[in-house]
Amino acid sequence: MGETQKIMIAVVGVFVVGFLMVGASKQQTNEEKESASQIRTLVAMQEMANQKCPKLIQNKTGTQVYFPTKTDTDKKSYVTMEWVGEKDSNFKTASCTLLLSLGGVSKLVIDDQILIDKK
């Protein structure tokens, strides 16, 4: 057997071992699947809240907000974002809660006034 044939067999062997390793690592346990699902849910809630809450606050106050100063979540069903107004803002504090079960904003509080309260 020549050197070239030995190298070709070694390369093919490396590819076969690589495919076997990738195939074996793709099997997930139920805990890993649940964890991945929880992460996807949290990301979806955060994304939805980041789209809807700043628009609502801007519509109600005329001030555009960007990054919340505080975020609270149970990582399953709700996310609450809070903003503190700056000197040139038309509000002092704003709080927006998004419930996943409603698929949208369930509570909006600006300067201690409840503007939206869905249950």
C-alpha cells in the first residue's frame, strides 16, 4: 500500500469519526429541550416588549425611550420593563408589563397613572 493510499484512508477515517461525533452530540435530553424552549420563550417575550413598550410610551408622552433602567421577569409568562425619564422627558417614570398569555402589553403605568390594565 502506497503512502498516498494511507493518507486517503486516514482522511476518510477522520471524516467518518467527525460525522459520528456530530450525530451523537445532536441527541438532546428532555431537560436540554425544556431549557432551550424556555430560552426561546424569554427571547420572544423580550423582543415583543422591546417593540411594543417604547412605541406606547412615545405615543402617550411624546418622548422616545430606548433602554429600560430595570427589567423584571419570571422567564415564563411576563416581562416588566421600567424607564426613568431624563431632564427633557415628558415623564418621570414609566412601567410596561407584557403578558405572554395576552400576546401583548397588559399594563402601562406612566407617572403613577395606570393607562392600560388588562387581565
